[in-house]
Amino acid sequence: MAFQHMIESERCKGCGLCVEFCPKKVLEITKIVNAKGHFPAYQARPEDCIHCTMCCIICPDVAIQIKEIKEETAD
Amino acid sequence: MGKAFSRPESLSQTMTHYCPGCTHGIVHRLVAETIDELGIAGRTVGIAPVGCAVLAYNYFNLDFQEAAHGRAPAMATGIKRVRPDLIVFTYQGDGDLASIGMGEIIHAANRGEKFTTIFINNAIYGMTGGQMAPTTMPGQRATTAPTGRDTDATGMPIRMANLLGELVTPAYVTRQAVLKPQQINKAKKAIKKAFEYQVEGRCFSFVEVVSTCPTNWGLTPLDSLKWAQDNLIPYYELGDYKTPDED
Amino acid sequence: MAKVLMKGNEAIGEAAIRAGCKNYFAYPITPQSEVAEYLVKRLPEEGGVFVQGESEVAVGYMIFGAAGCGERVMTTSSSPGVSLMSEAISYIAAAQCPAVFVNIVRGGPGLGGILPSQGDYFQATKGGGHGDYRLLVMAPDGVQEAVEMTMKAFTLAEKYRNPVMILGDGLIGQMMEPCEFPDDLKTEATNKDDWATNGMDYRKSDKRNLVKSLFLDPTELNNNNLILKAKYDKMRKEEVRYEEYNTQTDYQVLIVSYGTMSRVCRTSIDLLKKDGIEVAMLRPQTLFPFPEEAIYNAATKENCKSVISIEMSMGQMVEDVERSVKGQREVEFYGECGGDIPSPEKIIEIIKGLL
């Protein structure tokens, strides 16, 4: 079972709480401004993400989702 | 390893107007998740206050009414009495509930009205730009307490959960916080318990949630969480102040 | 239909039930607490809801909540209490919810007195609360009319999705008169699924409803006000009600008076007629919409020399009478408002002063 982490960069207001609470320090604030003038968070080190949902829980805008994705090849 | 996480259906797609880092958004999620998990969206009516959360009616896929300042508990009484099959909740800030609406919340609780109140305590008036609220801390600055709250002139902050916990009529009264993930998950359980008491038709339920207001505290979102933990939690002690099971 | 001798306050309570309203929220205040004392017994018999609120402020919003989820609902109060409900009335009008408010008027301002008065005319007809809203206001002159107007109020509130007010007074509330409850005045509640927060499952819809009065966008707020205004204009066209008395004669003076005061004027007119003096009266039954045209027509009859507004107040309706007469005649005023009602003889003396 694999998971896919996703931040809605247009919904995120760049408050930075997820960056702080991520136990693996995966997240950072981007330099690319979004439509609302915020600088959203993004996965700087996605490979370190353990999909623990800490970022989802603390996010005040519910901008982060973790989707379950089926393995294509059952290797 | 890991788990999925998605937006609750009862939470609308509308982007909120709340300031970056404002914890209103977290509590909205907890309420929406609860309503999804209990499968009651089709018969739930929310009541928005006057304050930052007035626009909560845009953020839930639910029937909503928008109350006058402080009057949500009276509107909830009106709905719940004529349509007891509906699940009714009010979502109110501290200016709305603990100041102008104090009469309404105390009497609704004391009558044992079978609805649920979510009370956001961030120790300040948000929407109107940072005035002192009944919950503002001693010495805490606000636009109407520019040198810090002078308790000789304005009294001490009001602890709503403690106050309502003193009423004799059976109720579920608890104070939670959303300043860190563990508190948020505990707050979710409390909110769900509150709605379950209502679904069972058991009693009035009240969840006070210690929250932040980065903009009007003049702090970053992260520092706001720390400031609240260090300054609000000691005074607004968390925990259940009343449960119907005791009686 | 057998008539029954009933106190006005109780008859108003029974009228609500007969009109299909089973939900009553109220707060005690003299001279109308008997409505609550009557309904607390009667409503449970009908499976209805009775709640005594902690204040008239709270009661106003219990009414708003209940009306907002599509149920028929009523409250009764008296002058100071209605002042406290005025904010809620403004919200209910803005959010377009049907609701019935009964004001058994007592002397004011301030704590005033507990005797009958007509001192709330402005509050009822010119908006006691904030913003551009109006109330459909009906003023009964006795227990039977109070019953009929209360029953009609629920139909009218739903027709216009607007609060409706019955403007009685302490005398009408406290006196007993034989009355009946005409079945044909009861109407079935309208379907409210397209706006009420009555539950998506209840109306088998996945579109949620929103009852609110906040319109931060100026265009939206203006549009909401235009919607309300269109309703008030429709009321002006369709809901004006008044009664004419002795207007078939060559009357020299036209009295404009309503409610309890108009009954005294009626006696004065009869007594003056015996002396060969013809006086007529136009009695507004709806205070909003006000019978402007009817008053203009009656006032401008050739034989009619002057118009007088006689009220239990310091002069409020007189302003609407002047507006209606458009300067075609002198408009006089006589009023008392301590709670003692002017006697027929007093009115005769005032009228003779005009001849």
C-alpha cells in the first residue's frame, strides 16, 4: 500500500505550522507566490515523508491530503 | 506505513477568509469530520455567530442560519424545540458568547436545550480588529486595552467551561485546545462525544476550544501556538467540567 | 360556530392554535402575561411547543430560529418587551422569514405604565429596529377582531415571508368579549423547502439552505433591500384594510382613529347624530399598509370641513393622516396617553370645538 502526499498550493496560506510539526522535516515554504499572494508549503524532501498525517492535522486550511494509491505492479 | 487523510465532505471547497495560521480552520475540520462520521449532515443545522466565524456558513455543506451577535443559543433553542429531530450546533467566538451572548448561553445550558455549542476562546475580538474580550488575559494587550488588560477596571477573564460546569442541569461541558496535534485529536474526540450526546437526545453539550488569533495578537502563527500554550492553558485548564453520566 | 366569552389575551392564544400555529415562545410582561399562562396549558394538548425565554431579546431569536427552519411560530409581548425584540424583527425581515408578533401596548416611554396606550404606533409602522424593513401591522378594535387578525397573520406572514404584527393594547388584552374562531381563516402552511433550514433529508435535497441577513457586498445588500421593498409595495396594493363609519352622510368632520380609541369615537358619533351633527370616522385596520387613499377621498368630500386624528398617544398616526390628506384639509389632533381612555363626552366636546 502506498500513499501520495499532496498540498493544495492555492489553498495554502503559508502559515508554516506544517513545516514546524513535520517529524521528518520534509516541508518548507516555497518562493513561488500563489494567486492569493501567499507563499505555500511544499515537500522539499518527499522521500523522507512517512505519511504520518501530522501536517494534515495541524493545517488550519485542510490544504494537505494523503491519498492511498494502489500499487500498479505487484512486485 | 502511514495512513490516508482527506477533506471531510461536510467541509465545503470554499477557501476560508481566516488569517494564515488561525485555528478556526482546524476546528471547522473537526466539526465537519464528526458530522460525516455520524452520518447526520442531512439533518444538521449550524448556526454562525457574529465575528470571524460568521462566514462559517460558507465553509460547511450544511443547512445554516446566521445569528445576531450573541443570540445563536436562542436561535438553536428555537430550532431544536420545534424540530427536535434536527441536529443543531452553534459555533461561536468569545466576544459573541461570553460577552453580549452570556445570557443566552447560560439559560440555554440551564434549560438543558439538547443542542451542541462549539466555543472558540482566543482571548480577543477578531473580526472587529483586536479589542479586549471577556476572555482577554490580565496584562494582555488589545486595541481597547492598549497598555494591557487592567483587571482592576475590567475584572478577570471569564472561564466559560468552569462557569457552565457549575450549573446543575445535566450537560456535557469540556474545555479542549488545538495548539498541537495531540490536543487536536483529543478535541476531535470531545466534539464527537458532544454530538453523540445530542444524537442520543441526552443533554446540552458545550466544547470550549482554546484557540489562537495571530493577527490580533501580533504574533506569527507558530509563536501564537506557543503563546497560547504558555499563557492561556495555565488559566483555561483543559478537561471535562461536567458530564451527564456523573448524575 | 358557538361564541365563547373570552379574555382578549387568551383568545389571541387560542387563535394561534386554531390557525395551525403550535409553537409559542414568550416572556412575561403585564398586561399580556395571560397569553403565556393560557398557552402553557393548551399547547401540550395540541402537541405544541411552549418555551418561556430568559428575556424578550432571547425570545426574539427563538422565534427567528424556529421560523428559519420553516415552522409557524408566534410570540406576544408588550411595549418594553417589543423594544427588546426590535433587533430580531429587523433580522427576521431581512432574512425573509414568516413570524407573528403581538404587541399588547402599554403606556410609555420607559417603564411607563401598564394601562392601555397607542404609543407604539411609530415603533410598529416606522420600524422599531434598524434598516429598511416594514412590518405588516394590523390593529384590532376588540377581541373578535384580535382573533381574526391573529389567525390571518400566519397566512399573511407566509404570503410575504415577513414578520406580521398585531397591535392591540392593554384593554383589548384584558377585557372579555364573546368571540368565535372562523375555520375558514385557517390556511395550510406553505411549502418552505426552497429556503428553510428544515434539513436536507427532510426535503430530500442535497442543496443546503441558508437563512441569513449578512450581505457584505453592497450590490447584494441593495438587491436584498429591493426584494423587501417589492413586498412592501405589494402589501400597499393588496393588504390595505379599513372600516368607514357614518361616511354615507354629509359629515362635517372626519375622525381617523383605530383600535380601542375608535370604539369611543363610534359612541361619540352616535350621540352627536342625535343632536343633528353628522361626523364620520375612517378606522384603519391595517396601520401598515396605511389607508392613504381612503382617507384622502373621505377627507376631501365637499361637506367635510376638517379632519382629526384621535389617539391614545401624543400624536403619531396624525402624521400619516396629514400625509394622506395632502394639505386639502386642516388636520387636527387630540390624544391622551396616561392610560385613562378619553370618554365619548370628551370627544364630543373636542369635535364641537371644530365646528
